Amino acid sequence: RLKPFGATRVTLWRFIGLCGLGAAVGPRDMAPDGGPVVAASLAAAAGGGGAWAARLLSIEAAEAELAAGADAERALELELEKLYGRAAHLCQAESRSLAYAGEQHKQVPAAIRRLQETLQQTSGVADELSGRVRRLDAVCGRVGEALKIVDDMLELRECSDHVMKAIATEDFERAARYVARFRASQDALPPGTDDASVQVLREAEQQLGFAIRQRFEAAIMAKDKAAVSRFAKMFHPLGLAREGVEKYTEFIRRSLADRCASEFKALVPATAGKRAADAEPSPYAQALTSAFMEIADIVQEHQQSVEEEFGSDNFVAVLRGMVDEADTQALRVIDKFTKDNIKVFKQQAGIDIREVGAVLEETALITQRTQQFHSYVHNVAASVVEMIEDKEAWKAELPAGCSEEDGLLLETKLVRRVQELVSEYVQVENSFLQQSVEKAVRETDMLDPEDGDVFTTTLVDDVFFILQQSLLRATSTFEVQAVGATLNCVSDAIGDQLKAALHNNLQESKRLYSNWVSHAKNIAQPAPGQNPLESLFKDSEGKLRPNLTSAHSWPHSLNNLQQCLEYLHKLKEATEAAFEDSFPHDGPDKDKLPMLHNLLSMALDDKKQELDQMHALHCREGVTMFLGHLRPSLEPLGRLDYNIDEAQYSDFQVNDPFAKAFNNATEMIYQHIKLVINSNSCEEIMQELATRIVKRLEKEALSKRFSLLGALQFESDVRVLCSFFTNVSEQALRHKFARLFEMASLLSLESVDELRELFSEVRNWKLAPDEIRKLIDCRVDFEASETELSLLLPS
């Protein structure tokens, strides 16, 4: 059975090896013809005994495996044949494709040559067509030109036929339209075209121009605004736009000058005594405002028509003419104003202060109106310039000194004159402010002894009214120079005149009040409706002192000082609001607003700080005046011994040693100052009084000896005093008693363990280490060795 497989003996013996026969029979045992040496194999197997028999039994399994392998091999061969057939088919298909692609590639050059020939033919046809189109275009253009010439000639003859009739019937608008049509078409006509019609139209143009100029001049002389507007519009169709603008501007300036002349004659200075009772309070400013308003009305009325007839660039020229005339008329008014008020601007001696104030108000109003007018007209001009199409050509024709932003002069004569007027205003304002404040602090300060509800005088109200009016007036000029100079003057007035007056009044009134307040009856509660200071205002004979001022009453003087602090804050707020109105964030001077706020802070904040310090100083002096009433209640404190036993401690619980008596005396003072002194000053005085009492108690505690019961009594006294001052004070002051409470805690310790526990806590001690050691030593019954104290107490 092995003979058919002789060609594959190696495979056979591989299967035999798998079946376990490889050890018995191998290739070397095979005969040359491929068969096995059976005898040798059997001999080798004989030594195996039973194992050989088992191996012989697995030959059939090997044959089955061999048959299965042969089947798999045939299946693989079949699969390979299929794959080979498919690959052959693919190769044939690709070969055919490559052959076809090769044939196509050979045809590409011929196709390209044919395409080139087609494109060349198409290009030639296109060139021929475009040439025909160009020739046709040229023919159409010449036909159009010929038609236009025909239309222009027909229009020319129509204009020549009707223009003279329109002039004869004074239908100047229609005649102007004919001439405008002629002017628009005459350049397009070839030379020699209908010379007769051209001659007629040129003669008509000259006649119409002459007639319009005559009518325009007559309208100006007659002040006929409608006729002026009518004929001014006819200059543009005649090619005389610039001349029309000039004449129209001339008319506007002349009419404006006539109107200003009538108002100028009515001007009467405030100091001449000739002004009617019902006259305007500021006639010069009113005359100036009228001129500016007239220009604004002209702009509103004629801007659109001028721009339509003459163009935006010519309207800017009209604006320049109006601004120039406004400068002329405004300068006349300002010069007359300064001349009529020469005493105010140059001398000021012997002039009623109210007249000076009226002149300052009008000066500020004149400056304000000028600034507003220039802001308005520059804004109008800038908006017109934005609509000009050829800005470069327009800029090239601008007169010297004009801005490219709006076409107006950068600096006019009026602006320079107003700046000079502002300089004069600043000098007069400063002098006026000083005189007014001096008068307020020296002459108009009055105290009403019958008014038991108001404990201030007129001094502060008058002074701050003057200061606020000056600042608001300066702000209303819209001139930063005037505002800055006035702020400096206001600061000087507060720091010099007002501060000196307040200080002198406090010093003088302190002399009177300190003697008066030393009597207990004078600080007792008054009867209902009675002035608490009534007896202060009377002399030794019981008569009311004449001409009472804040110098006669320390409470009034102190209240005036506190009122100054409040008014300074209000003055700053009012001035800041005025800054926002006069120099808005979207205005031309918006960048100056931060500087003005800074100048205001520099002018007022330092003065407020000085007055604050002055107020605190005089409140401390007030406490010194009131201490006379407290000394009797404080005398037991100096003699008080806190080294007490239980009997003394019980007695102190019934008969308070000093704290309650001190509180009663302080309560009487508090009720008095609460009636006559403002709440802020009253608070300052009570805070200062609490500070002094605390220092006194601290000093006494460090100099006395304490028993445990005495320490408890000391703590009770501290709590009584702290409770009283806390109740009468609106601001927190318990922190002032912090050191006393620490002293009481240390003095109340019973043992070293409590001391150890106290210092084991994390706390920020107000007392110094040496003060702590001294207090411990003040306890007569506290037992602790020096070593223990050194270890426990901070060094």
C-alpha cells in the first residue's frame, strides 16, 4: 500500500513520525528502490515489545490523516488554479486597456493641432467682429454727436427766440434758465454754428447780468429780503456764483450792522444811573446775543438754499463773512461796555460793591455768549465741509489763517478781545471777592440773641454765598483761565480772611464764654422757650449787649467753624456740577475737565484739612473749659484707696466713690453743649473728654495699690464710665477704654494659674510689658514668686 506513495516518501515518513514510528523506521532503513527494510524494522521493533504493537495499531490513523492531507492539497491546488485563471483574465483586460490607451495617446497630438487651428480661426473671426463693432460704435458716436449738435442748435435757436422776450417782460428767472442752457451748450457747438443766435444770447447774457445787478442793488437798498434772495439765486446760472455769494454776504452783513446799530444806541451802562427800571439787567450781553441769534436765524433760513444754488463751499464763504461781521459788531459792544465801566475795570475805588458784581455778571455773560456762538458756527461750518466733494481743491482756495477742518479763521479779533476781557475780569473778580469776603466777616456778621434754635451767625452763609457765586460766575465764562484764577482766589480767601476771622472770633468768644460757663447755673437746663445762652449776651447790668456777633459767643463761633466744613463740601459739589455743565464730556474742552477737577481739589481740600485741624483744636480747648465742673467729681479719685476689704467693698456698692458723681456732672455738661453746639462738634468734645478721663484713670491705676476686691471695684468704675460715654456718643469709643479693661483683667486675677491661662491666650495687648509687670506688683494679695512672674510675663 506504500508503493503508490514512493515518490513522496519523505512526506510519508513525516506522517509515520507523527504516528510514533519514526524511532523504529526511518529513511535510512529504506531500500534503494524506496521500500522499507522490513526485517531490520521488525528486528528493531522486537526490542520494543508491547510498545511496537501499539504503534502498529495507529497506522490506519496515519493513513486517514494522510488521506485528509491529500484532500487539502487537492483543494489548495484547485484554489490556486482559480486564482491563476482570474489573474490571467485581469492581465488580459489590463493589456487591452493599455493597448487602447496607447492608441488614444497616439491620436492626442493630432487632436491638439486641430484644436489650435480651430482657436486661430475663432480668434480671427472675433477680431473681425470687434473691428466691426468699433467702427459701428464710432459711427453711433458721431451720429449721437450730430444729434446733440442738432439738439443744441435747436435749443440755441429756441433760447435766442425767447430770451429777449423774457428779459423784456422781466421774467428774469426764465431768462436766466435760457442763458444757463446756452452756457452749458456753447462749448459743444463747432465754430461758426448759428452765429446770429449765439450773438443774441451773448447780448442777452450781458443785459440780464446788468439787470440782475441793478435789481439786486435796489433790493439791498430797500432791505427787501425776498427780492435779495430772489436775485442772489440768479447769479449762479449766469456763471457769477462767486459774485453772487459776495453780494449776498454783503447784504447779510449790512442788514446785521443796521440791526446792531439800533441796539447799540440803546446801551446804557449800569453805573450811569440812566437805565430804565424795566431795562434788561445785562444790556451789553443782550445786544451781543441778539447779533449772534440773528446770524443763527440766517443760517437756519438760508443754509439749504445757498448750498443748493451756490454749493457747500460757497456757503462756508458766507459763514466767514457773517463771522467777520459778528466780530465787528461784537467788538463795538465790548469796547463800549469796557469804556462805560472803566471805573470798575481800572479803579474800583468808591464804587458800590453791588455795581461791581453786576459788571462781573455781565462780563461773564458776554464771554459765555461769545464762546457759545463760536462753538455753534464752527460746528455748522464743519458739518458743511464734510459734504464738500472735492476737498483738496477747496483747501487750495482757502484764505490764509483758515482751518482746514471748518474753513473759518483759527483766531478772530473777537476771540483775542474776549481773552483780554477775561484777563481784566479775573483781576476785578479777585479784588471783588476779597472786598466782599472782608465785608462779610467784618461788617455783616450778626447774631440773633432771641433765636434759641439757630446757633450760627450770618458770617458763614454770607461768605460761602460770595465764594459760590464767584466760582459759578467764573465757570459760566467757559474760560479755563478764569476758572483757575478764581479757584486760587477762593482758596486764598478761605485760608486767609475766613480762617483768620474764625480764629479771632473763637479766641475772643472763648474769653467771655470760659468765664460764663464756669458757673454751674449757666449750664443748667433752661426753661422752655428760653435761649440757653441768654445770660451770656447780657452785660454786668443785665442789659443786652449791642451789635452781637460770633465774637460774643464761643458756641456760635465753633458752630460757624463746623458749618464751614459742611459748606466746603457743598461748594465743591456745586462747582463740580457746574464744571460738568460748562465743560461737557462731549464738548471741545472735554480734555480740560480732569485738570479743572484737580485744581478744585487742590484749592479746597487743603483748606478743609486746615479747618478740620482747627476745629479739633478748639474742641479740645472747649473740653478744658468744661473740666472746671468735673474737677470736684474727680477729686475723690485721687484720694481713693483700692486696697479695701469686704466691708469697704460693700460700702462702695452703696456709696459710689466717684464714677456716678462724675457721670452726673458730665451729663449736665453734655445736655448743655447738646443744646448750643452742633452734633459733630458735640461728638468731638465728648470723644476728647473720654480720652482725657481714660488717661487720668490709667495714671491713677498705675500709682495705686489694689486688693482683689479693690480690683473688682476698679473694674466696676471703668464699666460705669464706659457705659455712660457709649450712651452719649454716636461714634464708637469703647476702644478708648481697651487699656483700662486690660488693667482691670490683670488686677482681678486670683492665682498664678489664672495668670498663666490669661497669657496662654493669643491676644494683642495694648499695655506695655513694663506696665503689665507694674500692675501685677500693685496687687497686695497676689502671691507669685519672682521666677514665676519672669516666666509668665512678657519681657
